[in-house]
Amino acid sequence: MFAQSRPSRPPDAYELAPGDDYSSQFGPVRENGSGLDTEGEVTRSQFHFLWPNTMINIFPGRTNLSIGPVLPAGSARTERFLDYFFGPEVEAAWIDELLEFDEQVGAEDKVLVENVQRGVATGLIERGRLLPESERLIVDFQQRIRGSLA
């Protein structure tokens, strides 16, 4: 649904796309990537955030989609869960591989985010600066929050 409305890009381009009520990331499959068999009809990863709290993920490889909310779990934490959907032709072994890969990436991301939050909580740095291109979806999210609170 999202891929149809975006302009054509080279298959090796990484794209960040903020929209009115969503933001999207489209990523190519790395030539020397590892961790997931990406052979199949889905040629690019897609990660979508629907304002205010829904994530939709599509991994490269076989027909797949995961969707779920991001929920507040206190003043400094969020939690999320995902429901996964696969095409009828997708083999059980590939589904297991994707779920294992997604769990591993999620665990790695959790450690990175928690480390950043610990650093921010020290108060040693009053504020940071975001990179205008590579972090523009973070800027977009912060602007949505600011607009909602205004």
C-alpha cells in the first residue's frame, strides 16, 4: 500500500519518507548481508510508522507483514508487540528464520536505545543535534509530538 505512492528509486537506495500521518523507511538488501534469506518476491525492506503509535514492517524475501502498536509503559519506557502475517506459499522454515532474525534485531536495538537513554539521563549533555538527512524521521516524530502538545 505504501510502495505504490512513492517515486521510483534505484534498488540500492535507502529512502526516508515522512508523510502527513506516517513516516516510512525503505531499505535495499545488502549484497553481503547475513541473517535472513532474502530471496523472494519482496525486494526491499519497508518500515512504516502510522501516527500516533502503529508500526508496520515488511522484510525482504517471502510475502510477509508485521503490525502492532507502540504503547507507553511509564514516563521513560514504551512497549510493543507485533502480529505477523505471511503469504500462503511461505514455508514454515522461512517463517521461523524471519521470527528469529526479527527477535535478534529487536534485542540489539533495545540495547542501543537503553544505552542512549542512560547517557541522556546523566544530564552531562544539555541537548543534542540531529543529523538533518539521516535522522529526519526522528525530527518528524518530535515535531508531531510538539504539535500534539501545543
